[in-house]
Amino acid sequence: MRANFPIGPTRARGTPNGWRGATGSREPTAAVYESAVTLIRLLMRHGISEAEIEATTGMSLENTRHPDARVPVSQIERLWQMAADRLHHPTIALELHHHYPENKLHFVAHLGMRCANMRSAIEHWRKYAFLVSEIDDVDYIVEGNTARFIYSCRDPRYTARWFAEHFLSLALWFAKCFTGHTLKLTGARFMHGPPPSRAAHERTFQVPVEFSASENSISFDASYLDLPFRTADSYLHHFLVAKADELKAGLEQEARVENRVVAAISLLLTRGEEVTLDRVAELLKQSPRRLRQVLEAEGQRFRDLFDEVRREAAARYLMQGMSISQVAVLLGFSEPSALQHAFRRWYDTSPGDFRQKLATGGISLSALGPRTTIVPPRTRPLTPQASS
């Protein structure tokens, strides 16, 4: 089992080494370094004030100035959207890494570049993705002579477009920087719908790009996985891994269990398995009784959380252009009619009417936020086993 969702004891703890987390938030959090601080820097460079950025995103810029700062994922989403809108750059996620100051990378990237080869780097990225964001997951799968690097969003309550575009373009850039070779891709796929123009995507990946796909991935010859890294350093790698383990353990103890449960629900839906408290508890390596108690301590019930995940994911999937039948399968409904019944209960409208309002501009993606309800009026996260 690749997935691991440990539940630490619920307790108050001090902030180690100046860590500034988003305390008291129900939401999963993400690091602000380096993508968020680069977006902020670009906005300010274009004359947008700190006050306007804070008002639009809900983010305290003072709290972003510490390298270990973390903020709710929804604030990161709003920052990406603000940058795309105010900079008139809808494909900014594909190019943001070009604006990173030299050698200014997240801790996990520095750890990855000290690995022996690309295979090892992806495995380390996967293991420590939690340090970047609680909702991020990366992996690779090998089929014959072809490998795919895959980005998944562990939480279907969020729109993964910005993160997917950023992670896949970043992975391609990392590969060139760390190996000295340009990866020749054989495919690029995104789960969100097609943009008005595909030019920026095809310029970035140098292949035709598929949209509304079943995963976010780039494909390449599997031999690339064993390319040696020219930045490898086994001595430094040893100490970086020790620090990464320490940071991860601290974050996992501070994270809300409900967000771990959401990730497990998402994984089970991805696999087409029945979602039950017992099965989620098994993934979280807890007894069902203990898991129920911890959720109740956080003011949650498993049944309500499962319903919430499917409610918000259904709206987001429809917004991304998926059919009602596709959404029903992805969310574990026995048939489309069962989804339609649930959708009416959630939003007081049918999926068809909801799609029509999308087409006429009656609803926008920005109307959906984590844990919000639209009255009235992603696509499947893939987490395959890594092959070696």
C-alpha cells in the first residue's frame, strides 16, 4: 500500500523553528515558498498593492515572509486566479518557474536534486509532497517502455488546474536542470477542459496536449528515469532526508484528521472501491471507533464529510466539462440517476440545468470554494502504484 495517512495525537504544540502555520483553519494548508511568494512579487511589480492582494486572497502577506509559512489552500487558489486575471496571463502556471530567483526553490526540490536519478527524485517528491501542500500527490507509473509522471489532487473539493499545470511544467524543468538533458515527451494530459488557445501548453511540452483527460500527466521514455543527476550529493541528501522526516512528522501531527479522511475517500473513489468508515480507517491505520472519536472531536461526522466531498466534487467536475455519466462513475454512484437525485438535494437544481447555467455564464468556477454551497444555481485524481 503506497498511501499512508497516519493520525497523530490531537494536542496543542509549540511552533518548531519559527514555523508559521495557518492555525485554527479547517482547510488543508500549503507552503507559500516559492510559488506563492513569486506570484505576490509579480503582482506587486505590476503595481498591485499589498492591501489589494490581501483583500482578494484573504492572505496576510506579513505571514508569508517566513520561509516555513503555510496558508489555507483556498488562499493559494485565489492568488493564482488573481495573478492570471490581473497580469492578463491565463497560462501563468506553465511559466511561473521562469520567474523564480536563482536557486530559490522549495526545500523538497533541493532534496530531490540531491538524489541519484530521476526515479529516486520522484519517489522522494512523492514521499514529502505533504511539505509542499496537504492536497498534492505525485507519482510515476511504467508501462512497457513508457513512463508517466502524474500529479493528483488528494482533495476533490479543490480545483487542481493551477497546481497541475505548475507541477507538470516544473517537473519538466527540474528534469532538464538536474540531468542536463531535455526530456522529449510523448504525451501531456490534463484533467481540466481545454483553454481558448493550446499554444502555450504545446510550446511548453512540445507535444499535442490532451484535455478533459482521466489524469494530469506527462509521458516519456522510461529510460529517462535512470538518468543520473549531475546535482546528486549523497552526503547532503542524508541530512536533508533527516530534516524532511522531522518536518513531515510535525505537520502531520498538526493537520486535521478530517483532511486525511478526505484524502482517503478520494483514493477509494479513484480505485472504484466502496467508501466506508471501516475501509477509510484501515487506510488511516486506525480502528473505526478511534477514527469516529477523532472526527467527532473536530466537529465532523464521517457520513457528512463523505457527502460534502461528493457534493463539491460533483459541481467542480461538471464545471470542468465532464458528462453526468462520467461524474457518477467518479463519485461512486450506482447510476447517473442516483447522482441526479443527490445533486437536486445538494443544489436544488438538476445537473443538466447546472450545466446550462455554466454555458450561459450564470455560474463561474470562482463561485465554488472549499466548503461552500451553491443554491441554486476535477477529474479523477489518479494515484497509481509506482513501478520500479
